[in-house]
Amino acid sequence: LRPALLSPKRAVTNKSVRLPDYAKHPAGVSDSEQRDRASNNSIRVYGPEELEGECNLRYACAMGREVLDAGGKACRVGVTTDEIDRVVHEACME
């Protein structure tokens, strides 16, 4: 592996996409995850209202699967990680 230039940060073009709390943190630290680690002593069990509907757990998992599939299809010999990043970013913005 050789060091390469870091590509510019990609813009969020879909207005319905909410940025996670770590998106603007300089070190990429998630405040909500840190709070959960400090106060959570048990495994969370999700109820029906958290599992169903758009922007809930099942929807997020289905979107994640689609994005992983798009990224996997882009992986070939000679394709740069920057190109794979572009494909995955575009899949996330759909």
C-alpha cells in the first residue's frame, strides 16, 4: 500500500438524511454512544414501534444491505477505494 491523497468531504445532497452526532466532531466521536456506554448496563430490547416503519430499525437494516450490495458490486481489481466510496455515498443519498 502507498499513501494517497485524501479526497474532499462529500456533501449530503438528500435533505431527508439526518447527520449523525459524530459527523461534525473533529475526532469523529459520537456523544450519544459515549452516553450509552456510561449508563447502559443491559441489552436493549426493541418494541414493535421501533422495529417497523420508515427510519426505524428494519428500514435502516434494509438500507444498509442495499448500500453494502452496491459497494460490493463496485469492488474489482483496479478500482480505487475513492471510487468505491463514491458509489457507496451515492447509494446512501438515494
